[in-house]
Amino acid sequence: MEKHRSSTEAPAIREPGGRTYLMCRPSYYAVEYAINPWMDTSAPVDTARACAQWEALAEVYTGLGHEVLRIEPEPGLPDMVYAANGAFVVDGIAYGARFRHPERAPEADAHEKWHRAAGRAFVKPEHTNEGEGDFTYLPGRELILAGWGFRTDARAHAEAADVFGRQVVSLRLVDPRYYHLDTALAPLDDGRIAYYPDAFAPGSRLLLERLFPDAVIADADDAAAFGLNFVSDGTHVVVNAEAAGMVRKLRDAGYEPVPVDLSELKKGGGSVKCCTAELRR
Ligand code: ARG
């Protein structure tokens, strides 16, 4: 795995209980096409600023005792910084992505190569799915939560259940601004989640209420500030700094919010979680 790290990167130090995250530096980040409502091809993007914000995010993770691995960015793939979409990893198995839009299709191959080179078991998908963008896992509940409606094909949910031998809860997304599950819902710890109810179809909302009566409920402002696109290690919640209301809710719920400025990456329709793929052992 060594060869995937750049020479400037500190050696990976993972504390007990620390997580392992895969990230991709936004060296070629731009908004060259618009495949979600946040992307405005006429608005300027500052790639250097995006890189600085991204480096700060990586430093926050290592500072919290987590290990950060890197996948090499590729020219011509401006969205590759959103590493969460490249695959979904549980139990050390990587279930590969298959992108909805042709612009992002080659990213799936880059991630496949990376996982295979790292010696990880890799399953090539038959159905369209955008990795951790639409899948997450709650170990305390032994449940995979999966989104569909915009990007991931619901048939990929059954495929994932088959790959991991785990139960998958299908949730239908209905608001185009929250086109990936990770823009509308996130795990806070092994068993608890936060979500924005209006992003989901009525049946899915009912299901979430039944499964997670203790959830932290986000409002329209929290969601619009990408306040649900956070990464939690069960204690610290790394969250977009613009989501001030969400920061308060997280603190009130007993977590320690760690706000980061990812304003430049928001122009592509993503934030903290989109930039972070968790490699679950
Ligand atoms: N521009 C990217 C897209 O529309 C953003 C992806 C955000 N990633 C995420 N995990 N939500 O596909």
C-alpha cells in the first residue's frame, strides 16, 4: 500500500479505535459539467483554495488519530476529489462503483485498481451505484442503509446485500439537491443517525422513524449547508463549518463537532463526507 502515499505524507499512524479513510487531493478539481443542482459551470472555482481546504481536512483526521490513505488524482476527472463515490467497503471487502454519469465513469476503474493493488477483495458491480455516496453501514445495528432515486439503482441494494451477506435498508431520495444518501443522512456512531426527513419519500421517512426513534433531526437549513455530509468517529463529528445550526444540534446530542471550511468543494455539490471513503475492516 506504501506506493499509494505521496512522499510528503506522514507515515500512517492509526490509534486503537481509529478509522482508516481514503481521500483524493483535488489537484484537478473544477466544475466543468453540471450533474447536480449545486454545480454552476459559470461560477469560478479556486483549485488552489480547494486543495488547501482539503489538506486541512486530512490534517483534522490524522490529528484525531485516524489514518488517511490517498488515491492519486487523475487529470480530466474533476470530481475525483469526492472519493466516497469510488466504492463501498465493509468487512474489508470493496464493492465497486458504477457511475450514473459518463463524465465520472473512469473514476470507478481508478478505485478498482487502488483496492486491488492494496490487496483488498474487490467485487465488480453489475448495477449502477455510487459507492459510499449512497451506502453506509451501522455496525451496532448490523444494517447497511442505502439510497436510490437519483444515482444508485435500487437493484444495486440487492447486489450489495449479496456481496456483504448483510441486511440492506432501501431508502428513496426525492429532493434533487440531496441526490446522494450522504447528503441527507449520516451515522453518528454505531447505532445512531442524523437525517433530513424531507429528503426522503414518505414510506422511507416512516421506516427511518421506526428504525431510529433516537435520530438527530436536521432541518432545511442544516441540509442546505451540507450539515449532514459529516464524518463521525462516534465521538468527534467533522462537519462543514457553514452548518452552524447542525453544529449546535450535534453538541446538544452529546458529540464533539469539529467544523472545517470546505466552501470551495461545495461548488461541486459535496462536502466532508463526499471527500472521505471509510475503509471498514
Ligand atoms: N459533483 C459530484 C457529483 O455530482 C459530487 C459528488 C458528491 N459526493 C457525495 N458522496 N455525495 O457526482
